[in-house]
Amino acid sequence: MSTKDRVLVYSTDPKDQAIISGKAEKNQELVRVNDLVLKNNFTVVFRMESNGRGGKTVTVIDKLPAHETFLKELTSELKKKCGVGGSSFLKDGSGVIEIQGDKREAIKKIFEAKKIKYKGM
């Protein structure tokens, strides 16, 4: 069952109380993320790293917007579509995603479909 199908029965969280009373929209966070992507004011930088990783290669995607929800959703999508593991974190005021292995071509196709600009391929 997805979270969209669930009904909130009781919560003491102020955010949930605002949603119940109708003072806040559930999709407000999602709207901000979509605006961020639609504006497309960022260019992603790709690089390959293997130092300090026991010889394993990692595709690093840097210079992403420092927005946790956006990073988590994009990381999850990349991991699923590439069939590998990975992680995301904030570093020096920008978002960074690490995907295991050399998955530049697959990620390039995903970014082209999402109209995200990139360099360093």
C-alpha cells in the first residue's frame, strides 16, 4: 500500500496538525522540488573516483542543489535504474551523489530525459 492510500488517524506532530486543519498542503515540499528542477539553474559535474575505495570505481555526481528531498529521490531513481548501490549527501553547500561502478552512460540517458544539464562525461 502506498503512502497516498493511507489516512492519517492521529498525530501530535505540528506539521501533521497543520495538514489536518487545512493550513498546510502536503504537496508543498514536492512543488518546491519540481520548481527547482524545472528552473534547471544548475549544471551537474560527473567524475570517476577509485582512490581510498579499495580499487572500486564510483561515479560521483557533484554540484547538485542542496535539497535533501530532491537528492534522496534522484539517488533512489538512479540506484533503481542502474541496478547498483549508492548514496547522497551534502558537501560544501551542494549535493553529491555516489553511484557504485562506471554508470556514466546510463546516468547520462536519465539526465537527458529529465533535461538536467551535465558536464564531465
